[in-house]
Amino acid sequence: MKTNKEISKFLSLILRHHPEKIGLNLDKNGWANVEELIQKMNQNHWQIDRNILNEVVITNDKQRFIFDETKEKIRANQGHSIDIDLNLQPVEPPEILYHGTATKFVGSIRNEGIKKQSRQHVHLSENIETATKVGQRHGKVVILKVKAKEMHKKGFVFYLSENNVWLTDNVEKEFIL
Ligand code: HQG
């Protein structure tokens, strides 16, 4: 039996980066058909049904996934590397947002700013705790403070995902404290 965490990680992989791994189709807004997802996961040795999927979605620590109102479709709330449109509306950010990264990246970030790398956006958070968890995935953690409000005043656009992750395009180095 796979744990919910293992299922969540696999869902992140296929709903954000590689749906083709199980031959899944995502529409232009990143939605997958739930029945198709369940069927294709089972064909790929992930024993899962609607109840298990519901539980994974509801109990997920970061609320990474969401069903549409009919529960026929599911998508990841953020974190995509594939080119989909989440239809996010621009939002005014707080004064400061945090970006957790690793010491090994700091030199390069000081030179060229925070780049979105393979993802669609740079990910920022309102609290240091979340940023710390994100940074720890890459090594010894460093928390960077981003002057979000100032960026916004200068015309940079911010979005807030359904699960409260702040998203923006690349952060230029002058906005990093
Ligand atoms: C770093 C997770 C060198 C950047 C998290 C990061 C998040 C640079 C890494 C979400 C750089 C990219 C995203 C530069 C940025 N030079 N390194 N100029 N600019 N970097 O995984 O932000 O838990 O693509 O600091 O919670 O770590 O999976 O981005 O360390 O919300 O749901 O390049 O993924 O969500 O790494 O994480 P990532 P991230 P989940």
C-alpha cells in the first residue's frame, strides 16, 4: 500500500510536470479528468480509487490539489513546469514576502536575482516557516526577504494561488534584502 504522501508526490509529478508518464491529458488550464486519472494511475500500479484520492486531496498539508465544483476534474494549485493557465488574478502583495533557498544558490541569486527556473513562477511565502521548509529541500537553508510591495509599485505582477503561495515572475536583485 502506498502512503498518502507517496500518492501526493506522484500526483505532483504528473499534474505539474509530466502527465505523459501515465498518458494523462491535461487541458489548457491544467485540469485532468478524475476518472481518467484514477484509471491511468491503476494501469501504472498505483492502486487508488475516489475515496483514496479524496482523502489525499483533503488531508494534503499544503492543499496542493483542488477538484472543480463538480468533482469531475482535478488540478495542482501551483508549482507547474508545464505551460498551463491557472487564470490567476493579480493581487497586491504585502510589504515583504519570503523566499527559502539554499546557501549554494545565494551567490548566483545575488548576481542575477531569483529566477523561476523550470517552473512557471518564482514561489514566495508570507511566513518564514513555509519558506524554511521550501529552502531545506535544496540544502542548508537561507531565507531571502523580497520587497514585494515595492516591486508591485514598480509594475511587477503578483498572484496568490488557491493554496496561498505567492507567485511572481523573476525577482530582480535590487528587490532582495
Ligand atoms: C533557486 C514546492 C541559482 C531557487 C515549494 C530554488 C514551493 C536560483 C531553486 C515550490 C536562482 C528552484 C517551488 C538563481 C532561483 N541562481 N539558483 N539565479 N534563482 N534559484 O523547486 O522555490 O512542496 O523550482 O531559490 O513549496 O524551491 O512541491 O523552486 O531553490 O512552493 O508543493 O532555484 O515547490 O512546492 O527550485 O519551490 P524549485 P522552489 P511543493
